[in-house]
Amino acid sequence: MTCLLLSVVILTGFINHTIKEEKCKAIVIDITDQERYGFISEGDITDLLNNDFNTPISQKIRDISTFEIEKKLLNHQAVQNAEVYISIDGKLNIKIWQRKPILRVFNKHGSFYIDEFGKIMPVTKKFTAHVAVASGNIDIPVNEIQKFQQEKVAKTNLDTSIYNDLFELARFIESNPLWNAQIEQLYVNKDSEFELIPRVGNHTIVIGEVHDLENKFKKLQLFYRKGLSKTGWNEYKEINLKFKNQIVCTKRY
């Protein structure tokens, strides 16, 4: 038994040594959600490898640092996670998990995305995500905006109440198929209350403060089903959900 284990160890060491002396035969790139999001492409990764790592193809495997490649990829603003390894057939394998934006914010300082974990994603000309947008009285500090724009990284987390409210509301909407399909815009009014603009229906939905969202949206769904289904979707110009146990509607005429 001991001899068998020793043989396995020796054989494994020999194989590892042999692989390291071989040249990289190919690069295999796998990007998740590539059809849905286009923040990063195989071409981008190939360019990064060619520019920063002297084209791994034909390099000896022992000269390729998978750790450094992975570290570089994780610094990309569109990458949530990355896995880089050399397979036994001499190929460099790269797997990328893209970040998922759930909201795009517009204010006087510029524009940026918020991803599913509440982190900032800078806007890029390469791809535009089809997500809800937020605008209005969004007073996020200029220095924080400049920080992520200048550093070109996506790891900055703005610790402000308005930012946290935006994220909480956007996350709630995105997690529900009905509201994710229906709500296209979040607006912060002069009283720092939240209003929603739907895709279907010519009305504004007043949420007020971002709390008790489950009950507020249950009221809205009930009103849609039993109220607007009878009166029509354009009967009211405002549907106010901010009062407990009631809905206050303002007619258009």
C-alpha cells in the first residue's frame, strides 16, 4: 500500500513537472451571461492578456502566473468574479462572472449603475444595460462620485441614506417579476420621497419613504387588479401608497 501511494506521488510530480515545461496550447474563455450583458467580451480579455502578459500562447506554462491574471481581471469594473487555471491538456482556462446592474442613476454629477450587491458600476460606452433608471433629488456627494470615476474601479460603496434607499427599492423591484416588468423609473422628489413611473398606465406611484415595501406593493397590486381593471389605466394621475392601510388616488380630470 505504501509503495502504491509513493508511486502515485512520484507520478503526479512527474506529470506536473512535464506540464509546466510544455507551452500553452490554447486559451479558453467562458463569460457568464454574455448574451444578456456585454460589459466585457472575449476580445477584451484577449487584449488584456496580450498587453499585460505578453500573449500566454506559446509561453511555457511555468512562466504563466494564473494568480496575476486573475488579480488583473478582478480589477476590471465589469467583473464580479474570475477563475484562472491551467488544465492538464496545456490550456489556459479563464472563467468570468459578470456583474449585474439593477439600476442606473442620473444626477447633476453624472451617471452610474448600482449592481445587485449595492456596489457602484461606472457607465461605459461599450454596453448599455436595460434596467430601471433613477433621477431627481439625488444628492450623492461629489467627492464620492469623482472617486469612482477617477479610479475607474467598481468597488466603491457610497454610504449615504439616499444611496441605500435607492438600492433597497431597486433590489425589491428587481426581485419581483411583476414590478421588474412594470416599473421603469424611480424619482426622488423635493421632499426626498420616492415616486415611481410605470411602463403601463399614465400615472405616478407615490411610495414615500422606503419602508414597508412589501405591504405597499401588495396594496398596489390589489388596486391594479380590482380598481384599474374597472376604471381604466389612465383614470388617475397619482396613486399614493405612503399612508398606512389606505390608497389615496388623484383623478386626472
